[in-house]
Amino acid sequence: MLEPPTLPDHGFDHAWRAAIRSGVEILRYTAFSTDPAGGNPAGVVLDARGLDDRAMQSAAAEVGFSETAFVLPAEPSQGGELEVRYFSPLAEVPFCGHATIAAAVAHAHRYGVGELRLRTQAGPVDVGTTAAADGTVRATLVSVPPRTAPIAAADLAELLAALRWSADDLDPALPPRAAYAGAWHPVIAAATRQRLAELDYDLPALTELMRRLGWTTVDLVWRESATVFHARNPFPPGGVVEDPATGAAAAALGGYLRELGLVAVPAELTVYQGRELGRPSVIGLGVPAEPGTGLAVSGTAVPLEPSA
């Protein structure tokens, strides 16, 4: 059984202690599920003013989820945009899909549904929220423009060795390639559902490779049908063995499929993730026909109790 990476002891530095005393609120939501027992949990701070980088990192490590989103309310000069920063327990990441969905739903619960524009380190991200008759709130984000890049043969060989996969395990119809829609993810397609289900990778080797190449997660996928995918996402650079739902990787997958002509566009796809972790998640993925345009990632989110 894979053990999670050892987290550094950030401690509660002075800025974080002061933030706690001043009443900074950390909400806890799970994204891409209507069931608190499913989806991918994220921390959300709707007002992170007064927190410096060290305090945000310490808070994310304390929360312990794969990411925590820190929202900085817009200044009048910013035209209503919200700045959002994302921290895993180990490091800041430029963009996180599930934490964006969680933050948007938390914002809608607090301030009402509507449209938001977020300023992230990856670029501007538009997010809209709607409420169903039963009160369930659904968020849809539009990613930054996607792109892909080849994976060098030596890097692919190292990646497969770290995953303990062979070339025969790969689906030849979905060639390995690095994909980006806010963060970089190598897309590695399994030939069978069983291959995807059996995840037992070399954690130190994969961590070192991903850090060296700037990959956020590895997007392991299996294509069930033309519009249905199953995914698993190792995330050791963030201190997480596996993500139960990865919106940024889903967006990257959509860009990859469109760029390589592997899906008829426009398309509405579904990505299932988290089943093996006991946290089933459902990610909606809209792929527009126009090349280079952002991908629409959608899902529900619900609060976890208690929030603190």
C-alpha cells in the first residue's frame, strides 16, 4: 500500500496565528459530488486578506486536503475580479479545478449564484454557478486556453517505469502526451479498465520525475466509450498519493482530445474518478469546437462538517 509523502512541519507561524485570532474562516467542501462522502475535499478561505504566503501554506498543510483555495476579494480597480491562490499541503500550485468548483459553490452559498471572474496564476478563469430546485449548486468553470506537448521518449520510459506499467499497457488510440489547461499533466491512457484499477507506483521515483518536469498530476485514463472516461490522478508532488477528482486534469484531457482529433466536437464528456478511493466523483467536461478555446469543467459541491 502506498504511503503518503512526509509533510514538512510548517508550524503555525505568527501570521497564521494572527489570522486565526482575527477570525479567518476556513470552509471545507467536497467537489464533484452531491454526497459529502464522495468527491474531492478542498479547503476554502473566502476572505484571505492579511494572509501571507507562509500563512497560506501553513493553513493548507493543517487542513490536509489536496488543495485549499484562498480568495482575495476584489478591489474596485480590479473590475470585480477575485484573486484566487491554491496551496497543496506541500506547495503552491498555479490552478486547481476541484478547489475552484468548491470555492465558487461556497461563494454562491454566501453571496448568491451568478458569474465570477477569477485571477489565477495560470490566467483568468470565468466561473458561473446555478441552483437547482432542491438547492444543489452547480459550478462551471472555463479553463485557460489549453495546449499539449510531446513527452520525450526517455521521460516516457521513466514515467512508465515509475508507474510500473509497460508499453503493452497503453491504449494505442490515445498516445501519451503532456497536456495543459492551467497546469501540466501527462495523459497516459490504459488499454483496459483493469490496468487503470491496479495502481501501485514507485512514489519517490514518480515524485522526483514530476517535480523535474513540472507536472502537477499524472492523468491516467481509460476510455469506456466515445464520451465517457475513467481517470486516476497520482499527485505526489503535492503530498497526495492520489486525487479523487481533478478538474484541471479533466480540462487538460479535453484540450488533448480536441487538439489530436480524438473526439468529435463540440462534445459533452463525462469523467468518472475516485471510485477506487471510495470517493466517487463525476466531472462534466464541455469541449467546444473552436481550437484553442477554454474547456468547460462542471460539477456540484457540498459543505463538509464541521467548518472551522
